[in-house]
Amino acid sequence: MSELVCIVCPRGCTLRVEEEGETLQVTGNGCKRGADFARSELTAPMRTLCTTVRTAFPDVPVLPVRLSAEIPKGQIFPVMEAINAVTVDQPVDMGGVILNNVLGLGVDLVAASGLLRPADG
Amino acid sequence: MREYDTVVIGGGPAGLAAALSARENGAKTLLIEREARLGGILKQCIHDGFGLVRFQEKLTGPEYAQRFIDQVERGEIDTSTLTFVTRLERTQAGFAVTVVNRAGVETILTRTLVLATGCRERTAKQVSIHGTRPAGVFTAGTAQHFTNLLGQLPTKRCVILGSGDIGLIMARRLTLEGAKVLGVYEVKPTPSGLTRNIHQCLRDYDIPLHLSHTVTRVLGEDRLTAVEVAQVDERMRPIPGTEEIVECDGLILSVGLIPENELAQSLGVELDPKTKGPVCNGQLMTSVDGVFSCGNALHVNDLVDYVSESGELAGHAAACYAPAPRREVALRASPALLYAVPQRLDLNRDNSKTTLYFRSREVLDRCVLRLRVDGREVFSKRYPFLRPPEMERLDMDFSQFELSEHSKIELDIEVTGHE
């Protein structure tokens, strides 16, 4: 049996996972998302990534960004390197795509702030 | 002289929600913010996890704030940014708010006030660390400001003192940006931050957490060169012989937040020594008629969702406020609770949908919250666990209990143990 803490929401349920043949039995979860999290965490852990990206605008040296979906935990540092190679030099609204299909992982890098919102938008 | 029904001081999540709610309920509203942009501390909280309760979505801080800022900008709410409140005074019809900004000094009249001034970080001086005073000692919020807004990495190799959430978030953030976080040192035997942050911010990046440890000295002349850490006993005193020198160029402090209530105090608002915020009733009105409090100025919340919720309540109550005699009864929290908000109920108001916020004093497994009126239990709720870092929220209908000013209302927690 293994025990882990759910990171899906701030409740932080303590999950207990038992292997029953091919399937994983999860207890201690407050909702369905907890069971999904436990299974994914023990087979292929995924994480979101939020960071900043350099810009060419002096008033906004960095812009908050995030990935559009979770990526495998092991890809976090390679993705950080790819993000650090980018400089935003055009206005972009919140939710606007800055980098398509980062490292072929099927996720986009999107602006998570309205700081560089286009003036007419 | 400009006149308003409601002036909201502070443009963070509490103030934004309060201003929106006051306007929706018919008040001519002014929102005052000292920084250049609305959003408060959310502007630099670029990690996600905001809005899970309110929007069932995992938003970043700037995304969460933007939803409210867009509404404020669309609505008929006056906003004054880069504006600092220097004085609050009572007048016959309400309050005079003196502000200073680029246009000069102005006095604004208002019928009601909502104080949404947020909280401050405890600093190095307030935790009395010995040694020199080199550069390189930052609060977690300052390190976050440098990293996330200015794009400057404040340290290459650091130690974090305190396991508050901002410290844990910054441990991950600095690691992502290439700094080495040598360890998080917590003087208490249990972590201060949310359990999920211990896992996703420390364990994920192999950052060690040293419980019952503290920083006893800082070393270095111009720049920090090392800190001395030591184990502490159960009374949090350093144990001689356990000292260790850790070489680093940064010490990040995440040692607690204190509600900011200087303006409230200038009006004579009564503060609760437990929350360090104003004593409030179910409508979030303070001891001064017409003055309301919300968000982290009222008590330090764990989730922004509850900050917005209290802002809405305070804004609504301020907009609907009409002077009336109070008939208040105290809502006492037993020593098993760290605190409970509100601290009072005004029996002349509707208390059928009162939202209670509380925290337990210690980590408790399998326990029950009990509400007693004059010694008689009128409500109980079981909890599989209660942890002080995780605030609890409960909707309560107090109108069903036939309360009077003389009622003795007490909230208590008992450990039931394993059945």
C-alpha cells in the first residue's frame, strides 16, 4: 500500500492506494478527482507549469505565462529551458498563445496576465 | 468636495469584490488603491490554484484578479490608483477620507467605509535573528516581487526560514528559475503551509524540510555569506551543540502574515488579539458604525476565494447600511480554536445565513466541532481532521437558536479519537 497527498485542490486529502491485481484501489479521497490523481501519480505523474517569459517592453520586463494543460513531471525543466529562450515583442492578451505545441508535448504556452493586452482590444 | 455612499480602501481581491458588491447594491462607490494597478498581491502570485472554490477552475493570481478588474472597469465604479489614504476622520454623516496622489491632497466624504487593506509579512526584525545586517535577506513576498514582476533572480543559493505557503511557493519558483534552494527550516514541529504545497513545491523538487529547526544567526558583511541553523526543543529554544553553518547568498523569510489595520485603529476600531483584525459582527461591521472589514485585513485567509466572499459581504452590508441601534452578543471561540470570525452577532440583523470562518489551534484527527448556547449543544459537525493552516468555513443559521444579548455562545472542538 502507498500513501500520498492529493494536490488537486487545497483540501489536501491523504490518499491510500492499494494494488488489487491490475487495478489500483484508492481510499481517503474526498472526490473523484482524488482517485484520478492517485492513479496518474503512481503511473505517469503530471504537473501544470506557471512561470514568466522575458519581454521587449521596458515597463513589463517579464510576463506571467502558463501551459494550457499538464505535462509529464519529468518534462518541467526541459520546458523551462524552451520558455527561457523566448522574448515576447508584440502585445498579447490574456490567454493568447505565445508558443505552440511546446517541445511537441501537445500543450501551448499562453499569457496568464492582461499586462500586455493590445490597446484596442 | 466629492461625496460617495461607500469608499473601499484597497484594490486587492477583497476590495475589488467589495466595490463590485457595493455598486450592485446601489451605492455610489469609490475604490482607492495605493499601487499603479489593481489586483493587490495577486499580481505577483503567478502560480495556479486560485478560484477552485469560486470558479471550479485552476487560475493563476493575475487571471483571477483580471476577472474582477474587468468587471470593475465595466461597472460604474470610480477608481483612484496611485492614491494613498493619509487620514480618516468621523463626520456627522459618515467619514472624511483624506488622500494624496499626483493631483495633490483631497478630502472625500463618504457614508460608509470598507477597509480592505490586506496584510503584511512579518520581517527579519520581528523574528529577531542575530548577526550582521547584510543584503540578501528578503521576505518571501519581496523575493516573489523581484522574480515575478521585475524578472530579477534575488538569490542563487538560499535557505528559506518558515514553511508558510508563500515560502513554499517561492522554493519551487526559485528552483524553476535555476536557483538552489538548500532547505526549508520550520521552528514548529508541523508545517505552516498547506499540505499540498509541501508535496508539489518541496517533494517534487527534492527540497528538504527541516521541522523543529530555525535560523539562529546571519553571517556576511555586504552580502549574506551563510546562515547558522539549529534544532530547537519543544519550547522552540535552540539546542546547544546542534548548530550548523549553511553557506548561501539568500535567506528568504516566510514567517507569517499580520493584518494591516493602522487605518482601522486611527478610527478607534476594536481589534481581536487572536486574528489581529477588527472584531466584527455577521455583517462584517466593526465596532465603529458604518466601518466594515474584509479579506486579509479581517483575518489571514488561506484561499483567495474566501477573501472575495468576505469582500462581497462587506460591500453589500456597507451599501445597505442604515444607522440603527445594535443588540450584540459575543460568539466565543474556546482555546481549542485559534480563532473564529465573526466574533459577534447583532441580533437586530438577519443572522440566518452567517458564514463562520475558523481554524483549529493544533493538528487534530477525528474531531467534532460543537456549538453551545448557554452550555447546551445546539449544533455539531464531525471532521476527519483539522489543520491550523487550512481554514474552515461553515454556513450557520443563528436565527433558529432564540438568542438574547445575554446568551453565552461558544464554539469548541473535541477530539473523538478512533471509533
